[in-house]
Amino acid sequence: MTHRATFTLEAEAFAFLTTAAGNNRSAYINQLLKQEKQRQLEAALVQANQEEAENAAYQDELADWEKTLAGKSAESGPHSNRAS
């Protein structure tokens, strides 16, 4: 689905758009917006990861889960079903 939008650009911005985008300004602007959306998502993920890394309680719980999963992995490893 597509939508039409009307907006005002300063002369310098319009000149750049015309030079950079050529005849397909819509495709160029769509690509810029998709890139910005991706950039913002990546920034939000980095921020969330930083917050988790700084949260001692979360790190303790994560360590407990890692120990639990490592123990289960060792119990069900590739050699666990072999006869002695």
C-alpha cells in the first residue's frame, strides 16, 4: 500500500534531493526512511543491551540460567545415550 504526502523543503534540501535522487525522489526518500527506521531499531537494541548489562540482578539471573542450561546440555550431550 502506498500513501501520498506533501511537505515543504528548503531550497538547499530540495537541490540535494534532486541531485541525489534523480527522477525517482519517492524511492530515494522511502529508502532514507527505511534506513533511519533500521538505525533507530539498532540504537534501541544497543540501549536495551546496555541497560541489561548494568543490571546486577538481571546478570545474576542470567548466570543461573546459563548454569542450568549448561547442566541440561551436558546431560543430553551426544555421548549420553551410549552404552558403557
